[in-house]
Amino acid sequence: MTTHSVERVIVVPRNGYVNRLQAWASAAIMAGDLGVPCQVAWQPQPAGPAEAEVLFAGETLDHSFVRMDNVTAALGTSHEDLPRYLTVLPDRHVVALAGHDRGEQVFMPQLHAALQHASGPTTLVIIAGGAFCLPGTRAFADRRRDFYRSIAWSPPIDEQVSAALLGRGRYLGAHIRQTDRSRQAPTPRAIRAGLARLRDRTGITSLFIAADNEAALARWADEAGRLGLRAWTAEHADIDRATDTGAVAAMTDWRLLGGSEALVYTRESSFGAEATVAAGAVDGSEALAAGPVTRTGRALLHGASSIHRRATARRREASRPV
């Protein structure tokens, strides 16, 4: 951008941990192109309730993070009370973007114009849960990769990553998503085929597996063995993302996926997709998804199960003594 009056960018990352990392990386890249500092106002979210101190080391926190009070002071109100989408507050010298259901990228041309026409020093506040970039941004994926590699992570995450990688060479990665993305998840047959293609293409037989439950980890360790792959996982006492230890486990797994040569992952999962960015392996990885017939069948099965559960609950309620 040739002309602008932005003096700082504040990002309020939303949703799950990797969605927030995407927003932070995107805002930092934008701020770098504008030649201004980027500050992060971190709020725990239902999809990822850990405080920033659980995930990041002191140098990252000291350099980039600010209290939510700074956002409220800049806006003159809570960011949750802002109108949706792009808001210009000329009296406060603030431009704010909250994409909500439409995401942030669709508003980038409008944001570009608003920043060029802003008068006086302007604070740009972005409330986001995903990746975005201004028109003309170059090498966006590569710069996100470099950003992720620059983060100073908390000692527990660093220690778990180091322990998992001790004595290991090059490896492949697999992210198995079978709970919150179960309808979009690829079939087992598609995952096996994707793993076989990576094995044949790279000649690598070491496979790191990250999954959202213990049963999936065990199953795919067995499946990998039948494909001639030597599967391994990080040792976690807790993988419940509602806990601090679960958050550390999730970010450990994500960093390990980001260190692989190539991945198999669910296309709709930002966790797996952004791990390919961190790994620099977007083009060489296998982004898989369930086909339309499989999705329709799963949706019908889910609907039938829901109807059955509601009917059972009504029968139980009706059978209770008055």
C-alpha cells in the first residue's frame, strides 16, 4: 500500500487455536507490509479456552500481546458491541473489521480503500478467526510459514515437541479428524490411499499421527502398519482441548504436523490445512474430503439418530410417575 495513515494493527483472534494463529499471522503480515507494529489481544474461546501464557513464551507475550482494555479504549466500547463487518470510526481514528459469518477476506478491497482515505493516525482493529490478506500481498503462505516458525512457544510445548522428535529423521504426517468434522471427514479407504501415495512418492515410512481421540490413534497406528509405515504419536496425558494440558497437547501435535515432509488431512479442517502451510508442504500434501454421496448418507444417519434420541427421551418422560 503506497499511502495510508495506519499507526498500529490490533488483532483479536477468535475461535479455535489454529484459527487464531491464522488471524494473528495474517495481521502480522499486513502490519509488516504497512510498516507498523502488530499487537494481539488474546481472549479464551469456547473452542480453545487456554490463556496465552499456557501456549506462548514470555518473549512472545512481552513483544506482541496487549490487554483487552487496549482494544476497548481504542474503540470506545467492547469489540463485541461493534456492528458487523467493516466499521469506520473517524472521531476515534479507528477502522475495525469483524467478518463474522462472511469472513474477513471478502472485505479486503473495502478495507484497503478505507485505510487509504483515513485522515490522521489510525488504529486498525481486526476481529478474526482465519486467514486474510490485502490485495497484492505476495507469498502469503510462505510468509505465514515463516511467522509460525518465529513464535516462541511455552516451555511445555517446546519440551513435548523435542521429546517426540528425539532420534527421528524425516517423517510424514496424518491428521485424523473424526468428531467435530465427522461428516466432512474422508473415508478410511481414502485415507489409506492418501497415505500410500505419500509413501510411494516420498519413500518415507515414518508417520506421525495426530487424532482427536484415542480410538482413532490406535486404529490408524494399525492401519499404517499394514501399509508398511512406522507410526508414532506424541505421548499426551490429556487431549481434551477444554483443559490447559489438552491445549498444550493440541499445539504440540500441530507443531509436529508442521514439521513433516507432507500430510494427509481433512480438507475442511484448518488444523490440518494450516499445518501444511507451517510445513511448507501445501502442494505435496493430500487434502481429502468425503464425497457428496458419503456426506448425504452421514447427514441422513445423523438426522435419523437425532430423531431416535428425541423419541426415546419423550417416551422416558411420558413413562415417569406424575
